[in-house]
Amino acid sequence: MPIKNEELHLRDVIRVVKKRRHVLLGFFLTVVTLVSMVTFITTPLYEGSTKVMIEKVESADLTGNYRRASYDPVFYETQFQLIKSRAVARRVVKSLSLGDNYDAFIGKVFKEGSPFRFVLTGLKTLPGQLRDMFRSDDARAEDEVSLSKDEMLVKIVNERIQVRPVEGTRIVNISYLSPNPELAALIANTTAKAYIEETLEMKLASTRRSLQWMTKKAETEAQKLRQSEMELQRYMKEHNIVAIEDRMTVTPEKLSEINILLVRAETRRKELAALYSKVRKLGRNYWAATTISAISADPALQAIRAQIVGTEKSIMELSNKYGPKHPLMVKVKGDLQILKRKRNQEIDRLVESIKNEYELAQSNEGSLRSQLNATKTEALLLSEKFIQYGALKRVVDTNRQLYDALMLKLKEKSITEETQPVNLWIVEEATIPAKPARPWVAMNLLLAASVGGLGGLGLTFFLEYLDNTVKDPEDVEAKSGIPVLTTVSRWRDTAKSLDHAVWNDPQSAFAESYRALRTAIQLSFPDSPPKRILLTSSSMGEGKTTTSVNLAFALAHSDNRVLLIEGDLRKPRLHKMLKISNVKGLSSYLAGAADSNIIQKGPLPKLAIIPAGPIPPNPAELLASNRMKVLLDSMSNEFDFIVCDSPPLLPVADTRILCRLFDGVIVITKSGVTTYEMLERSRRLLDDMGARLLGLVINGFDAKKNGYYHQDYYYAEGRDKSPATTKF
């Protein structure tokens, strides 16, 4: 399984930088060179700077007192835009007569420029010239007519004016960049003055417009005031408004009093109505009438009742002494009858009195109610008249207030017009600069060095990130989890061939690499090292045939009997490298056209070779036959090692068929060619087929480029000391 990437170490960063130092250095030198050329051929610009204090104040009153306003960012930004406006630039051009003095101030600077600056200026104006090429002749002619020389100067001045506020203060730097130092200072000072003049003129023009408007408005309002006053006077005469005002004061009080009296009268009437209704129901029942409090409380009736009680008491006392017909008894009883008649008469009188009071209360209530309704009607009429009067009076008051305010403001404006406050002061005028402000040579070079270094470093790691090919043995083992058995350096000798490096030059670094591969195979499983070894690659051109030949040579040099088989039946190359016959070979045996007598002697005594033979139409079916297994089993008894060169894994299925017949598989990769995706796909195919992957071989490994300088030992000590181009 692939191993996760370990944490990035500083050594890895240094190694990547060393490996791609040419990219880093090239990017750095390119940026520094370009910035240096632009910096030194750019026309130097001098900056003249004038300090102006801008203060916002409230409008002045007639006493001449001004109130300082709080900080308003919108106000200051408006002032900055006003300074950079074409109106101010137009004042500057007109004040300095730049149209007449163009050659003296501007033209000679460009005439004295170097050819490089001329080229740079041409490059700057190239987009505009190209845009003009696609415009119609009429449009260009119209622009030339409409844009006069003064307007061109206005545009130039406007574009080069810069406004920079001083933080924490109300002071603003007005600066101008120009190749002419005298012109830079002159235009900066003139711009500040032009700005003040423009601001003052705008304020005065605004005041004059306000006066004109207020004068017309005051006349209109005066006419409205006269009309409203006449309408109010006419209405007051028609409706006697003077008396109405007094009546409007009295009527509410009168209405309140009548309402109170009406409530009381209504209450009294209800009480008497209840009493009269009760008395009327009693009829001639005088005894029951005496139970009513309004009747029983009468003093005369109480006196008569007291006399009746006394007479009844006397009759009771005399009845004990005399008989009913006794003169005293008759007299006393006659007195009692007289008293009862008086009582009844008094009760009748009281009932009549209650009736009269009830009728009087009814009459009083009706009178008060009529009076209340009349008063309400009068109040409503008075209120309606007074509302109309108030509306007319409010119109008069509003017109008078507006007219008075306009007249007051008009007089104030007319007085303060000539004393309008100017809230702008020139704090420090610009002086002729002694050295140019642009370009910033040191800053540009420092910035170029920083951008070149950081950009080059970023480009280096970006290219390293995009490069997904096999190069570094440590990276391969970390990313794929497959051990690297050996690395074979790039072949640099065009006069010799790497195909026979172990045989022709056994003391070279290349021969040592293949001997290292032999040792890694033998030590991979010390108890039972693999005897059948299959060599393959992910794609074509990665050096698997060359590796197979040199590995066989290295194994044969160690006194082992080695059989080298050409398993690539599609594009065999082994017979050409070893210069042997290919009339019959593995394909002949597998097809049944030949017996096991297909083995040929190799360049070394203990090396035997089976070539591919004629190219068959169905190589995969031949390799999958049982004769291939029988051949390998029989050859394993005669040879110590069997090395088989097979086709690439990804394009064809031949290797997937063969890998099950061998003890181990070695995948050949090429530095800078084989990608990790190809390697991962190859590993998965081998795992799916149940093959035992022994490891990888990296061909074309550039030790210097990848930061492995210890490999140079072989170049210094080996016999081959003339590096050349690789042959892989």
C-alpha cells in the first residue's frame, strides 16, 4: 500500500531549490533585469508639493462669528475631487499661459530624452494608437478639432495632480509630477491658488444666485402676505370677529353651567316622579300615606299626629272611668274625629304639593334642555366661524414668518456677500525639487529582488508540484511504498552503449548499479532468494531490456548459471543487442514448432539466452499455454537464475500472464518519464494477479540534478570520465 507523505523537512526544500536552481535564478535575473531597465530608462519625474489647510466652518451670522464644524469625510473627499477637477487645471493653464510657454516648460524635456526613454514612451502610447487605428476618420478629425492645445495641456495637468491628506491633520499636500523641476513647483503652487480662487468664486456665485432667488421669492411672498391679510380683514368685518372672540371665551363656561344645572334638574325630576307615582298609587289610603317619608316629615302633619295620639290616650284613660255615652267621652271622640279630618286634609295638601313640585321640575328640566341645545348650536356656529378665522390667520402668520425670514436672510446675505469666509490657507509653498521623486531606484530594485526571489521560489515549488514523474528514490518509496532496489545514472557516453556496461566496463558506475541490483535481489530473501525474475515496466522506452541484459551479466559474473529469456514476443530487441540468431526461439517452442533446443550461448560462459523467435500473431495465448510453465520448470533445474524480459504492463496483457510463473517481479522506471499514476496502476495490476513485487529500478537518474552529489564519486574514480548525452 502507498505510504502517506511525511512532514516536509527543510532538507527537502533545500534539495528542491538545488535541483531547480536554474529556474529560480533565471526568474530572479529576468525580473531584476526588466525592472532595472524600466527604472533606468524611465524619464525622471520631479515632484513639487504645496501644503494647504482646509477647514470646514459653519455659515457666519451678522456678528461675523464662525463655528468650527466637526470632521466630515465626505466634505474633505469633495475638496480633493475639486482640486483634481478640470476647472482647477484650466485655471492653472490659463494663469501660467502654458499654451504659449509649452516649449519652454514641457517640450524641451521630451526632446532631451534618450532613445530608450523614447521607446518606453512609445510603448506607453501604443494602446491608444492602436485604438485610434480602428476609429473612423471623422471621429479622429472631430477629436482633433474639439481638443485644442489648451485642452490637451489641461488634460496633462489634471492627470499629474496628486492630492494626499496628512493623517491626523487638516493639511493636504497638493503635488505635481513633471520632468521639469521648475514646472513641478510652479504648477503645484499655482494649483493651490487656483483651487482657492475656484472655491471662493463658487461660493460667491452661489451667494449671488441665492440673493437673486431670495429677492424674487420675497416679492412673491410679500404679494401673498398682502392678499392673505386682506382676506382676513374682510372675513373679520363680515362675521364680527372681535365680539366672537369674547363670546368664544364665555360660551364654553355658560355651556358647562347649563349642563350642570340640567343634570341636577333631571335628577330632581326623576326623584319627584318616583315620589309622585308612589303617592298617586295610594289614593285615599291616608294611613299608608303617613308611611312615606316626604309626607310624614311635614311639621304640621307631625303636630296633628301628635294631637291625635294624645286624644287617643285621653279616650283610653276616660274609658276606664266613664261609659261610651258620657259627655266627656263623646266630646273627646268628637275631637278625635276633627283631628283625623285635619290630618287627611293635610295629607291631601302634601300630595298636591308633591304633584306641583313634580310638574315644576319637569318644566325646569325642559327649559334647561332647550337652553342647552340653543347654547350648543350657538357654540357650533361660533366654532365654525372661529375655525375659518384661525385658518385665515394661520395663512397670514405663515406668510408673514416666511416673508420676515426671507427678508432677514436677504439682508444678511447682502451684508456678508463681500465678507464671505475663505476656509483655505496655503501653509507652505512648493520649492524647486533638487532630486527626482520618480522612479524610486532603491525601492524598485529591492522590490524586484524580493519579487524575483519569492516568485522564483514559488515557481520552483510550483513546477516541482506539477512534475509528477519518478525522480527521487526517497520520494518514490514514500509515495508508492515500493522499495527502490537501485538507481542507474544517466548514460553520457555517446561513443559506447549501455547495453553491455557490465560486460564491457565492469569498473564503471553503471556496472556497479547493476551489481547493486544483483545484491538487492540476493538479499531480498536470504534463505530462498527468487530464482525466476521477471523484469517489466509501465510503458515503452524505460530501459527494461537493457536492465535485463546487464542484470543477467551481473548474475553470471558471480559464478551463477543464468538463463536470459526474451519474453517480449511483440517487439523483441534482445537478439539485436546480443547479436544472436532469432530464427527460432520462445515463440517457436510455445507454438510447438521446436523442442527445448532453443537455448543459445551468451557472451559469458555461464550465461544462456532464449531469444523471442519469430513474432507470432497471438503472443498472449502462447504465453498463457502450459508449455511456458513446463519450460520454466525444466529450466529451473538447470540454472540458478532465470531472468525474463517482458512487455510493458499497461499497454498489453502479456506480463500479467507471465508474472504468475515467476518468483518475483521488478518494475523498471525512468526518471522524469514514468509518472506516479502509471506506477500505481502497474502496482495494482501486479497485486490483482498475485505477483510478488521485489522493487523498482530507476533508470536515467541524474544525481546532480536531484541533489545527490555523493554519486559524483563514480565519475571521479571510474574509468569513464567523459559525460555526454543520455541514451535511455
